[in-house]
Amino acid sequence: MTPMLLNSENFLTKPSEKGIEFLMDNKHFHWNTWLSWEQFLHPYEHSQEYIYLGNSFAYIPVKTDKFDLSFPLQFSFYHHGGQINDVWMPLLIMYNNAAGINPKFYTTQGVISFGYYYLGYKDNSSHHTQPFNNGDGQYLRSMFATKHYNIAASYWQGYQFYAPEGEQIYSSVSQ
């Protein structure tokens, strides 16, 4: 997942995940889908359940010794709510998606890769708690990697973009 949709430090800062994951990896497809039930709800509790669903898919039509081309498609779904709790709290439903293109060149000196992603955000909650209901962003990156070092540069431009599980530096909402 792009860092805009999923913060890699969540694996260190959040408790262990409870849920299910599906992985598929072959020459032309990489697919990772998961459901993380972050907070389970029992009948008549005074809280809400938290569910996070994610999907990262990449189609790789070209894969040679000198060149790879992939088309990633990612989405996430974040839900706070519950129909069996005993207090009223607003239902929170947020969607994020990303689609892109990633060419990669293999040379004798190292690997040169580029990436472009278009990302979207939609708040479909019953009562909006965020300042924006929808937004988008664009992410460009380039990298040169050898066995001794990596050099990378990236550019992010977002407009009213928010992802609950993404890195906060890319968000248009301060936490």
C-alpha cells in the first residue's frame, strides 16, 4: 500500500491485528486483501466496533530481465459503528483508493523505478466528523537503487485528502 493509505509504523505502534488475510503472488499478479477487526463489539456495549478492510492489487503485464511494468490498484474501507451497542454514536464510514503505473528498469549499475498514483478519499458517514467529505491527491516518485545505496525523490499534492490509517504527513487534516 502507498504510505498515504497505510502507515507502515502501524505494525509497531498498534496492537496485534485480529482478522483474516488473503495473499496471492505470481508472475503477473500480486494481491493482498485483509480484514482487520480492530475492536470487537458485544451486545449492549457502550462503544463501537472498528473494522479496517484493505486491498492491494498489482497487475504486471510486462516482466523481463530488463524491464517491469505494473499497474497497482489499492483501496481501503474504514468503519466505526455497530448496530448492537446501547448508546447512539455517529456511524463512521470512509473509503480511500489509489490507482497508478510503475515502470522499473534493470541496468548493470542498479534499478531505476518510477511511480505515479492518483488517490481518492470519500467520507460516507451518517454524521460527518471530518472537515472534508471527499478529496484527492497525486503522488510521483522515482528511485535509483544499487546494492550499496538507494536514492529516492517524491512529490505529493493533495486536496482535502484524508486516510484514517495513512501517514499523517500526507493528510489535509491535522490530528
